[in-house]
Amino acid sequence: MCLFCKIVEKEIPSNIVAENENFLAFHDINPKAPVHILAIPKQHFESFNDVTPEVMAGMTSFIQQIVKDINIEKSGYRVITNIGENGGQEVKHLHFHILGGAKLKWGHFSDSDPKGMF
């Protein structure tokens, strides 16, 4: 059972922000912004490549409600999912990072060399 499945099963504690029968959201233990929440489906999907459109429709509504509830809907936020090793996915359970609470910078590619990539 993966780390996030154990969080869903309450085998590992988390700081829960929102929960319903299909989804769970909790604070990231290594925040990259003043607001850094992870939203996950309770059903295990390894990554975005494996999820169904029906689950994504529910996830969309779930994330939209979270950003309203934590009051970052109007100030702005970023939603990110990482897929696979090159995409930076560390936990093999579909999850979305919700980042906000400050003006976010874009420096994710500062350490990569684009020469020869294309």
C-alpha cells in the first residue's frame, strides 16, 4: 500500500483540509508556498496517465471548492501534478499540488539545460 493510500486509510496522520467520499486534501509536509495542499483521489491511480475523466470531473469540483474555502480563489493559485520520474513524481499516487498565498515565481527549469532537448 502506498503512502497516500495509508493516509486515506488513516494509518498515517495528516493535517486534513477537506474530505468527501471520493477525495482527500491535506497540507504538504514540505511546503513550497504559504499555502501548499495536496488533493488526492481516495482510489489509487498511479498518475494522471491512469485516471478516468469521471474521476477528474470530481477532482475539479473538489479543488475548486478547496480554493474557495481557503480564500485563494480570487488572489490566485497554481495546480500542479507531476507524472513519472522526469516529471518529478515522488509518490506514485495521483496528487495535485495546490499552491498559493503569495506571488508565485516560476523557477522550475532553472537547473535544466534545454540544449539538445528539441
